[in-house]
Amino acid sequence: MNSRTYRLLVKPAVVAILGLSLLDCPAGTVLKWADAPAAMRQTVLANGGHAGQSIDLEPEKNHGQAVYEATIRDAAGRIVDLVIAADGKLVTRKQDDPVNAVTDKASRLALQQQILAGVKFSHPRDITHPYLPLVRLQQDVLVGTEGGKKIRVERTFLPNRHQVFSINGQSVDTLVFEDRVFLNGELEEVAVDYFAQDDAGSVYYFGEDVDEYEHGRIKSHEGAWLLGRDTKTPGIILPAQPKIGDKFKSEDVSPEIDETDEVISLTETVTVPAGTYRNCLKIKESLADGTIEYKYYALGVGVVREVPSDGDELLISHTARTR
């Protein structure tokens, strides 16, 4: 799922398998770049990181000093977690061994298939999740900045569009939404996304059709993928009962289309042009290129704020529909 839509790399030992067998783990505190020690920031930059990226303050200490973690992509293109002390000392570099990563992924896919065998989709288009009640959404509009440009995202329900996917003999008719993205007033992208909710209440992501535009013409379909064609397992947007520390993959398609989300707060207050929302769910998204983004979900509404690594997008209007 690309960065401007409802999208969903991580170590297989701690990642949730489709959000259905979630493992708790201590989560660090997310810091803004400017709030991290200067010496620590210099070490990040010296090892391939970039100014402005997010930093995690870890719960443990190193010889009495605070410890921070930053995710970077090294010269070989590998995702690496840097563990750095407050004085800038590089404590360790963490990355998965390639051989073990292949084995772990094969094992994870096998386990995913076992879990999916027990998942039921009796009413897949009735997406009533408290933090993402798509069954009641007609259109959301978000505006802000991304990459130094003004951005506008129009997210609209397509009532007459159906896309049916097959999971373990079940035919799953998905709920379909279209995202139209404008940068500086010019159409940049049209993405059609497919969602469903299982009987337990988890919201799944079945893929997206993507048209990338340049000067009014389609230039590519980069980022597009569909369950059954490009991957055997759907992603998960939100587990039925999210809790702090939950991790789950929304995309597990290829090295380029791969994302893991983590629940880091359930008590955020978010003020945007559309209103003030309390007790919001905050999700940390780790993307395939090593960047970190955040999404805020309000109860009864859905996404009210999206924070890419180089911007901020706020909900300005929320239009509900009658079922």
C-alpha cells in the first residue's frame, strides 16, 4: 500500500502474524529529530540516516546512559537498526541474517496460511471497526504538505465497485475506496484500495490498483498489488482489539512493497480542521525504504492525521453515509 493511502520490514520473531497472534514487546518512546541529543543525531547522519527522521528512546540504558534506536538503509540497501548511546557512541547495529530471513519468511508464510484457514468472512463489507468504520464513510478529505508541496487527498467510497478475492475456498467481496492525490493542485495518483473485515473484527487489506500521473497522463502503476496475483496473504490494517505494542504487517508482497505497523498509543488528542478528537489510536509505520510514518485514528471516524517523514496531512472534512 503506498504511503498516501490506508496502508499497512520487521523482525519475524516479534511481528504479529496477520494481527491474529500478536506478541507483546516493550516499545520505545518515539521522539522528534530535534528532541534527540546532538551527538546521537550526528552518529545517525554518519551512518546513512537523514535529518528529520524519527528516533526511538529505548527503555533500557547503556552504562547509565540513555539509549536510542534509529532505522537506516546502509550502502548495500539493507535495513539496519542503529542502537546509539546519548553521547553518540554506536552500541550495536542490528539486521537480520539473509539466510535466516529467507527461512523465517517461509515459516511465517506457512503459519499465516494455517491461521487464515480458520478466519471467517461472513459479512466482509460490513467494516464496523471502532477506529475504522468504513461502512459509514462516504468521503474524507485531508490536506497538508508532503515533500515541500501542498497535498490534498480525497478518499471516496465506491458503492458500485466490487472486487472478489478467494481465501481458503471463501469468496470475499471487498469494500472499495478510491484515493485521489493532488500535489500543488495537479493530479499525482489515483489508487483504488480493497478492504474486508473478518468475523472477529480485524480489518484486512487485499491490495490496490494504482495509476501514477504526470502532466495529466498515466506514467506508471508503481506500487500496485493484489492478493492472489502478487501475494498469498492479505495485509491487516487494524486488529480487532488493538493494544500498545501490537505489531502487524499490512503489506508483505516484495522487498519494495513491505510494511509493518505498530500500535504506540491509544490516548492521543488530535486537533485538525475537522475537529478535536480524543483517545485516538496512533500507529507507527515502518516502510520498505526504511522511513517511518505515523497515522492517527479517531473513534467513530477513521484516519484524522497522517504524518509522512517529510510532511503532515490533516483531516478537513468527514462525510458519513447512510447504510
